[in-house]
Amino acid sequence: MNSDQIAHGDVDVDLGRLFAAVRRKWPRILFASLIITGLVFALAYMATPQYRAQTRLLIETRESIYTRPQGVGDGDRPILDGEGVTSQVELITSTEILDTVARDLNLANRKEFSGSGGSLVSRILVMVGLKNAPVEGTDEEKVLRAFRERLTVYRVENSRVIVIEFSSEDPQLAAEVPNAVANAYVAMQSDAKLQSNTSATQWLEPEIEDLRERVKQAEARVAEYRAQSDLLLGQNNTVLATQQLSELSSELSRTRANRSAAAAQAASVRSALESGVAIESMPEVLASPLIQRLRERQVELNAQIADLSTTLLGNHPRIRALRSQLTDLDVQIRNEATKVLAGLEAEAARAERREEELQAELNRLKVASARAEEEQVELRALEREAAAQRELLESYLTRYREAASRSDRNYLPADVRIFSRAITPSEPYFPKIVPITAAAFVASLLIMAVITLLQELFSGRAMRPSAVAPAPLPAAVPMRRAEPALDAVPAPERPSEPVLPTPEVADLAFPKPLSRRTVRYGGIDVEQASERLVTGGVTRALFISPEGDEAAAASVLVARDVADSGMRVLLLDLTSSGAASLPMLESVAYAGITNLLASEANFADVIHTDLFSECHIIPVGTADPQRAMRAADRLPIIIESLSAAYDVVIIECGPVDAQGIGRLMSSDTQVLVSMIDPEAGELAAETAEELRESGIATPILVSPTGGSKPPAPPGRDAA
């Protein structure tokens, strides 16, 4: 197939042939896979076993409720988020920790860390270029580089767990290193806390001394201002003026109440005296002890008068004397009531005067209290400043005591816990000989099968023509004048333009219909010949035309018929006159086999498409025949390459003998002899007989009788 046809996409992949090639080459695929598997097994067997162990850390707060700093609750404890845990992963792989572990475990004296030697597999990978050679450097750099290559630290997703993995040739070392790294990390965290705690105490000491001085100064300013402003404190930490004002207000209220009560009592007594009513029943009068005694004497006299009235008359001196005493008692009671009224009025007057005095003092205290309130604004500001300084000093003192006690007792738990330590592994994780060998066998089988499929695809043997229209004709390759045949028979010059066939040539290529019957020499027609090529598994067919160029029509018709059956067919024209290619291309100006032999063109340039079918053709060509003949030894190789790319290769040899086609024969080659007239085919029969005698078995006589020129495919111009 030429490049034009492939470019236009008029070929399809024949899956049957593609996988048939895999079945056909299965022993070779299996043999190569076994060799590759053996090599992999040997490498895996010779590889140094590697052991792996891991230690797990949990990032958490180690403080308990008994040792937690005062004032710090559960919600105030620092809990690292995802980014914080990732940062701790990077901290674990820091040079400081790795260098400490390397020194503690003396890794520099181990061969796998010193950079010398290395495993066989590593050396082989370095030699083939699949692994970089170890970079030279100092011993410490080599140890750290090898340490980092074998150490893996990662965070478990959606958790605060960090995993430390290490692999080594020594199983005990594989367990010791992650444990040592974890211990070094915990120690670094504790040291960091201790350093932070020490720095805090060192900073707090001068701050506390400074705060103590500032608290003294602030409290002194408060006391000085209070003394200067006469803002002396009374009960309940209130200013004395304000307290006095409150007490005086209460006293004034009591005085006013007493004055009002005394005035009311005096008014009631005066009203009773003026109206002449009995004043003995008034509470203010009865409250007097003298009046109470007079009332008692009055009651006794009334009792005596009543008692004597039962035996004596009213004018009796005794009764008259008692009545006189009773009248004196009434006068005395009234006089005493007047004195009580005078006392009440005097008490009301005193209360009024006291009220006036208290009111004047109250007004004075109001002014003093207002001034004290104004002065208290500045005093409260000074007190707030002193209180703030005092609170800050107290908090600093508390923190300092906590930090100092932790430093003295060396109690600074790191916020990390080792909850799973590495143990010495009993089995290596690499190499797993059986899985690696099995995987290598399966992979090599797949790779060799893919390589075989690609070879079939690139060679074209797994391709077949598609149902689409063939690609357009390639343009004629301008060449110098040359002979188109392999023998020395002269050929006409290549015309400057494509040459159209004459009617005589067309009649040679497509003779008039003849009767279809079996020839007397055992010959067959075109359809039978193409059927034998299709069903017989023939990959190469040699056509001999002893009767001249007219008989070459048989190879043309058979090639077209086989191509119409869906097989990939190539017609190679080795005649001197181009009798087979001219009816198919209608020109002799195309590059062909002579150009290929003379190394003036490649396969894509010399393979062309028939104007009337899907058959491909290599014409005689335009190169120098003499130069092409010097490379005639390449012809069998070219035909072998064409046989690998096409289902059937048909070669039109012209009038040659058995010796002339000897180098073109192969195990699956069919020789056919063309004859024009089945009734008079003595020459063809003689040629067939000579071929049998020379060792070519069963040559077949083919007659083009009955063949006809097919119509041009759609999209092509036969002219």
C-alpha cells in the first residue's frame, strides 16, 4: 500500500490477520517472556532484602486538670489543625533531628549509609541509566542523603497521627531508627517547651520588679490626691462629705416630723381648752403624770360622794366638803392642761429652730459634696490606673510562680505521645520474589504481544482495503529517459505528458469476449484462476506470457478479480514494454520497479492504484535499465517485503523460461501460463510442459477469453 492510500484512509485493520499473527508467533512470544521473567527472577533473587518498621505518634495536649495552668480550660488548650500537624511532619524530617539520630546510632559506619558499594540492583539501575548515580559530598551529607531516602514520615488523613517509617537491610536497625527519631522529636518538643518556659521566667522577673514600683507610685498618687482634696473616706468607702450629707438629710427629716407632731398636739390641746371640752380624755394631757394623779384623786372623791350620798343629804357638810375638793381638782387639771399646751408649743418651736439649723447645714454639705464628686472623677481615674497595675502585677506573679515551679521540677510534658513503637520486622517487604516474577511474566507476555501486533500493523500485513473510494492517481514522477524493463530490450522514451493507450493496446489488454469452456490443454479462465488464488492460500503468483504482450491481459484480469474479492493484491510488471501496467495506469510515465532497484525511489513512490479496481500496481518504471540490472539481486528481497504487506503478489514476467523465474520462486508460489486462443495454444502448452520438466510442479494454463474492461470507479477519471 502506498502512502497516498494510507493518508486518505482507504484501508482497514484486519483483526483476524492481526490476531492470527499473534497465534502464529506464540512460541516466540512465550520464549521471550520466559527469558525476561528469568532475568527478573534472577535480579529479584540477588536483590538485597529490605525490612521496614514504623512508629506512630499522636499529637495531643499532655496537661492534666491537676497540672494545667490556672485559668486555662479545655477550650483554651492548643490543638493543632491539619496545617499544624503537617508542619510537625516537616519538623520530624529536619536536619537537626536526623543528624542527632545518625550520631546516636553511629550510622556513618554502616555501608548502606556511607555511600560505598550499594545493592546489585541499585548498581544495575545506575549502569542502565534508570537511577541517578550517588552524588559525591562530605560523609555527613552522604549519611543524611541516605537517611532521607530510607525515611518516610507522613500524616494519617483526617487525624493527628504521624507515622514514621524506615527501611533498611538490617531488621533491627529498621526498628531502632523510627523509635530513635520519635524519641528525638519528643525530646526536641520538651526542650522547646523548657526553653520557652525559661525565656518566660527571665522576661517576667524584670517586668515584675518594674510593675511593683509602678504599683507603689500609683497607690501613692491616689492617697496624696485624696488628702489634698479632703476626700476622706467614711463608712462603706464613701467620701465623708457625702456620708455627712446623707446623715444630715435623715436628721432633718426626723426634725421636721417631730416639729409637725408637736405643733399638731399643741393645736389640739389649745382647741380643747378654748372650746371648754373635757381635756382629761386627750392623750397629750393624760400623758402628764400629775394629771394622771389628779384624775385618780378625782375618781376617789366621786366614789366617796356617791358612797356618802346613800346616808347623807346633799347639804351635809361632809358631802359639800367633798364636792369642793372635786371642784379644786378640776381647776388643777385645767391648769395642768395649760402647762402641757405650753410645753407642746415650746417643743414645736425648738423643732422648728432645729429644722432651720439643719437646713442651713444641709445646704453647706450639698456644695461640699458637689465639689467632692468633681474631685472624685480624677480620684477614680487614679484608682483605676493603680488597680490595673496591681492586677497586672498579680497575674505576672502567678505566671512567674507557675513557670518557676515547672522549671524547678522539670515538668514540661510535650504535646505528643508515642502510642505505637516499631518492632523488629521478621519478613522483608522487598523483594517479593513470587509476585514480582508473576507480574514480570504477565507484563512480558503483554509487551511481546503488543510488539507483535505493532509489527503486523506497521508492516501492513494486518491491513485490508476499505469500502471507500481509492485515492487519486499520483502525479507522474519526472525522470530522465530510461528503459522500463529488466532485460536489455529497448523501450520507448518517457513522454512529457501521460500517454493514452491506442485502440490496439486496449484490445490487447481487454480482448473480445470468447467462448467459456475448458481448453483442451487443461486450461482455466480468469474467474477460475482468481478463485484458486483466493481459496488456495497462494501469496505469490507468477504469470508467464509466451505468446507476447497480448497474453499479459490474463494477469491484469486475475489481479482485478482477486482485488474485487476484498483481498489486498499487488501486480508487479516485469515486462520490457509495460504491457501489464499500461492498461491499468494508461501511462508509462510512473516510477516503478527500475526506480526502486536503482535506489531512486522508495516503496511509497512506486506503488500506484489501478484506475479500474482496488488493485495496486508497480509499473516498469523510468530508471536506467542497466543500472537497475546491477541491483537485480535485491529483487527477491523486494518481493519478500511485498509478500509480507499484501495478501497476494502477482508478477507478470512476460515470455521467460523456467531459468528466468528461478529466483522468484518460493514455497507458496503458483506459476500460471497465459494463452490468448484456447483453440490454438500449442506455444503455451509447450511452455507449460517445459516448466514441468524443469521441476516446477503443476503450472496452470490461463486464458483471458471472456474478460472485459471494468468501468472506472466513482470519482476517478479513466481518461
